[in-house]
Amino acid sequence: MPGTIDDLIASIEVELEAAQKRLKKCGAEVQLILDKAQQDGRSNLTTEEDERVAELFAARDQAKNDIVGIENKLATTNKLKVEEQEREDKQKQVRDTQTRKPSYDQVARVGQEERTYRKDQDPLGKGFLMDIARQYSYQDVEAASRLARHMQEERVERAEYLQRAVGTSAFSGLTVPQYLTDMYAPATAALRPFADICNGHPLPDSGMSIEISRITTASDAGLQASQNTAVTEQNMDDTQLSVPVQTAAGQQTISRQAIDRGTGIEDVAFQDLFNRVATRLDSTLLNQATTGLSAVAQANAYTDGTPTGAELYPKILGAAAGVETNLLAMGAPTHAVMHSRRWYWLSSQMSNTWPMINSVNLPVQASGTLDPNSSYASGPRGVLPNGMQVVVDNNIVTNLGAGTNEDELYVVPASECHLWEDPNAPLFIRAEQPAAASLGVLLVAYSYFAYTFGRYANGMQKVGGTGLVTPAF
């Protein structure tokens, strides 16, 4: 422990100081004997003085040796302290996993002691399994001791798991040391790529709606007919835009057996619930009737039985032109939001022509660029020739059109995609009482949010039609 090492260093430093004092004292006493003989005018020391000087030199040499040994011991202890500090610092490091951190995550760590079962020494968990077999079959005392020590470590590091309509069979792979469960495969989720680029605002503390005033009748200006005549007057008027606060939520009931006998079950369940909440929120922004992006965006048709990327790109620019026409200086088209199948289809297109006007820093003979380090829900996937960033979002539906196999592509100004959320969202509830009679624990995840794309009419644009059928690669 760091405190013990500090105490040890302090005691060694005291020991070193005492040895240094002994060395100094021996030298001072020898000097005193020689000074006395000089004052007495004697050329030789007395027998007693010779013996004393010899003792002092021996003591001085011993002190020198002691100092060397103590300094080495101090250096080793200081090195150990540095290593302990580095280990502590590494344990405190947090790495970005590109996921939203659960607000319930409160994990206590074991101090500086190594775990009984460690990934670096036993990556496949053979030692753990052998100890179970030995303890069960032969009542092996050492195996039982290691298993008991492992359970004590679990109580320290994951006490909340051991204190706390899915049964244990659903989580049979999670009843072993935590590092052996790190490769569990969570369910896939579309998450919230579009929501993450919206203009975010903190949700007000109270109320179930957000009221926004929109100027729907502007003032006016004209040319004065002559001096001292009345100038143009137009009374301004506004219309109230009411944005409702909505709730995205999900629940899961887990048996007490799964929680008590498993490791990390609640983490797995809550993370999956959080993913569902995020997916539902994002899908609502895109697809909700009347107020969703698909409902409010002005349509730009792309009708073609044999679509190509070279034909689709002008339609995207036509949608961008529509954004600028309607918003002017109040917003510029910044993002093209599309399904992943549309993005990969565009990436597959080959052409011997290129845009007349390209954005800065884009290759002249390319129809856009791809970020090789990007992945789904990790941010923009690439840039189109006009500089708009591409966001891939698989919450975009793919069953539109007469053939029910079309998707849509949205061109939006991110500054006018407004999303209000609780800064602490998603939130969770853990309740044992509702399902206590059946030994169940109810887990609920939820998030309050409000959104609008309607501050300006036709500020959002979309491209759809038969040209966006299921792509052929």
C-alpha cells in the first residue's frame, strides 16, 4: 500500500541520517584528538589516543559501508514507490469506447493486490475451471482457498452485483471471472448517429413542452416616394411553436438468481436498454409522423429505373440549394444523412467525370472522400464534393415507395436540427418490490427529450424516389 511504502521510506531516511551523523562524529573526534596533540606540542599520540583513533577509523569505515547499503535500500524503495504510483495512475485511466457511459456505473477497485485469476497469466480460464473441478471432486484445500479469495475480490470490486422475466440460463456465460466475459456479444443497435449531430440544448427542469416564438410576418422596407412622406410600415407578427417533451423508455425483468449468481448481468442488461433508448430517440427524430425529419423535409424526387451515383449527386445538390433558398443566412446545408446501404453504394460508383466545382482540400477527380478511421455511430463517414459531411444512420427506413424497398436521403443544416435532452440521460430505475413475489428485479431505462426541425418552413430537404431502391453492387 502507498502509505506503508511512505512509512518505510521515512524510516530508511532516519536510518541514513543516523549513519551520516555517526560518520561525521567519528571524523570530528579524530580531528579533536589530533588538535589536542598539536596544542600540547607532542609529535606522537599516546597509547590510549592511538587505540581511540583506531576505533574511530573502524567506526567511520563501518558508517561509510552502512551509508552505501542504506542508500541502495532507499533507492530500491523509492523505485518501488514510483512503480506503485504508475500502477495507480494506470488504474485511474479512462479510455473512450465510443459509447455513452451508463450513469449507474460506480465500480470500486481492489487496491494494489493482483487478482487471483488474471487474464495475463490464464487468458483461457483453465486455472479457474481446474480449481472448480479440484474443489468439487477432491475437496482440494488450496483450490478452495483460491476460489474463496476470488469471491472476496468479487465482493470488493463488484459488491453491487453480489448484493442484487430473464433466467440464469440466458446468462450462463457470465458466471465466471469478469475478464472471461469481456468477449460477450451484445445485441446490435442502430443507436443515434443523426441525434448526435443535432444542435443540442439542455432540457428545461420542468414542463412538458417547449414554447418557441417564430416570426411569421416580417417587417418591410421600401423606397420613400419623396421627402417628408411616410415610409413603408409592415407590422411584425409571430406564431407560437410548441415542442412536446417525449419519453423514450424500456424495461427488463431479471431473476434474482441471474443477478445473484452471475457477474455483470445488470451492466449487460442496462447497456442494452440504454442502446434501445438511444435507438428509439433517434428513430423518432427521423420517422415520427408530422414532426419527424422525413415528415417535415421538402421532397426532391429522383426517379430512375437504372440509378447511378453520378445522377444522384445533382439531386443532393438540388436539396442543398433548397435549404439555402429557404434559410438564406439563417442556416447552411451541412450534412447529408443517409442509410449505410446508400453510402456504400455511392462509394462503389465509378465515373470518368468529376464536379466542375469542388470543396477545398478534396481530390479534384473524386466525388468525395472517406474517413478510413470512422465507423458506424462514430461521427461523419466522409465528405461530399461540395463539403457536406455524410452521416450514416440505419434508423432511416428502407420500405418506402410503391415497391416498398426505397430509402430516403436527407440534406440538413445541423444548426436548425434542435434537440433538448436531460444532461444526465439516459436515467434508470432498479426496483425489486414490483416482482418480489417471483424473485424478479425490474430494470427500467428512460430519457426525456424534445426536438424540432420546424423553426423555418422547408429548412430541411430530402431526396427520394425510385432511384433510391435497394442498391445493386
